[in-house]
Amino acid sequence: MEIKTFKVEQWMDAYENDAVYNLAETCIDSLTVGELLDLAGIDRKSFWDSVCDTRLTYSNIYGSPALLRGIASLYQALPPDHAVPMHGAIAANNIAYKALVKPGCSTVTALPTYQQHSSIPEALGADVRVLQLRKENGYLPDLNELRALVDDTTAVISLNNPNNPTGALISPDLLREIADIAASVDAYVLVDEVYRGITPDGSYAPSIIDFYEKGVSVGSMSKVFSLAGLRLGWVATRDTALIDAIKEHRDYDTISCPVLDDLLAAIALTNKDAILARNRGIVLRNREILCDWVARTQGVSFVPPAAGTTALLEFDLDMDSYDFCKELLDATGVFLTPGGAFDLTGCTARIGYAFDSRELRTGLDRLAAFLTTKLPR
């Protein structure tokens, strides 16, 4: 099948290794295996001795009981066998769309978002209708526009919550209204929830599947659990027919869960409170650093991110976003993701802010100095 170039991933592939200050990083400061064990209260030597005795064969096809219980614990009333592990959220999104989208159907995708949610349905033959998220609305969906976009051909409404790249957070009440609109045309609502879990008040935000039978949640160990190297994500839904369809499609690219990934992910989810407490501190501290920097820096503005680990910066420059980000990288070593990679116009860039605070401060200082060379005098 023909599919569009994945702009964000191509940008990262091309330049991430050149970064000195990687402000494009979207994961919360990654854990070492040792740090994970310490947070879980597991003796390192005993753990490694048990790993050495672990046979690296095909293991649990749909994940170990401990892993499935851990995933289910992230939702209010999800049977463990209604979570299907995949090779990261990127595979989970891909397989979910293959199960949901048929040629001739339509989908509604809120943009800007991670490009999978528009390009995969389009490649599968769907009529992809854009629900544009706007700065003046805080990058939240306009329900009247959504109602005008759905009809009896609509198979799925796609959202990213918290949003990547803006950090906007759709409230539970707004999600319920979106679910009601979807129900009116018997559509699914797929929500990419990989950034779910770190909110300003410290709560773990409800999922679409907590109150909509045809809700579909995609999650991952990468972002809020700081374990991107595990390459483990999942699709979760209470809809039994969709779970069966997802498993049929999964057979074509996933034999079973990776043994060590499953083991470490299960440990992390069993001890999620400790990990989220650590990560909440990092995110809230760094979000304050970023907001303070924007407030005192000439030539830059944004809608402050409500949740997640990313924000969308807007620069007062008449420059292409790709040109700006490439010049910034070459001159300072600071790496951002161009807004153009999300099909945004103007001089905008996505910033990640959930890593080491010293690196964030230094990178922001270098970005501010670079801006002074570009702004009119």
C-alpha cells in the first residue's frame, strides 16, 4: 500500500544523533534497569540470577498474566484479556486501524496529532476528515465541527489525549460529549493515550474506555513510564468483537510478547505508583521551568501545556519551521521538532521538557540566545 512519509520520525532519524541538547525528547527521563528494580524494591542480584535462568523461547502469546493485570489496572473496569500487548504504541495504533478501517468508510482525525492517526487510515482507503484543533480554543476539539464531520460512514474518531504536540488535555466531560457524538453514528473513538498519567493535580486521568463501550485506548511503557527501550504498548477496549479482530490482525506481525520486555513491564506496572510519583515530580518541575522561560523570553509564545510532556512553541519570525530548527541545531546543538512535521504553518516547533532539568535549562538558554540573533533590532 502507498503511505505518506512519516515526517516526525524522518526528522528524528535524520538529526537526533547530532543533538547536544535534545529538547525534542518526549519521554520522561528514562529509567535504567537498576533504577526500575530499586523503585520496585527488588534485589538486583536475585533479579539477575532469575533472568539468567529464564529461557528465551516464545512465551505468552498475548502477554503474561502479570502484564495483563498491570495494564488492566490503568483502567476502571477492564478485563485483563481485553488488553492486547504490541511492539510499542506505534504497532498498537497500526493494528488497531487495520481492524477498524475498511475501504469506503470515513474517519475523523483531530489535527495536529501523531501522523499515524491520519496517514494510516488514508492508506487503508478511508476518507479522512480533519477536525482542526485551534490555538484560540486551547487546541481542544470543537464539538459543533465534530458533529458536522461525522455521518453513517464514520468508522472511528481519532484523538490524542494528552495531545502531541500541544499538551492540551481533553477533560472527562468533553470526552463524554465526544463519545455521545460517536454513539450517534455507531462509531468507535480511538484515543492515543501514551501521555496519559501526569496531570497538573497529580491525578491519573480517566480513559475513553472507562465510559464508552466502543472506546479504544492505545497505551505504552515509553512516555510516562520512562521505559521506551522495552518497545511494549497495547490496545485496550471493552468491545469484544474489536478485541477479536485486533488479535486476528496481530497474528500477521506478532508471534508473542518479548520475554524480557514482558517481565520488566509487568514489574513497572505492579509498581506504577512509585514510578508515577518520580515522574510527576520531574514533569511538574520542568513544566514550571518552561512556562517561566516563555514568559520572560522575547519572540516566543505558547498555550501552556495542561498535561503530557510536550508543548508547541510559536516564534515571532517569518521563517519556515524546518529552516528554523535546522539552523538552531547547527548553531547551538539544540534540537526541536519543526511544526511543519505536524503540517502546521508558521514558525512553530514542538518541545519536550520531561528530561534532566539542567539540560532543559541550558538548552532553553541557548535557544533564547539564538532567538536574539533572528529577531528584528
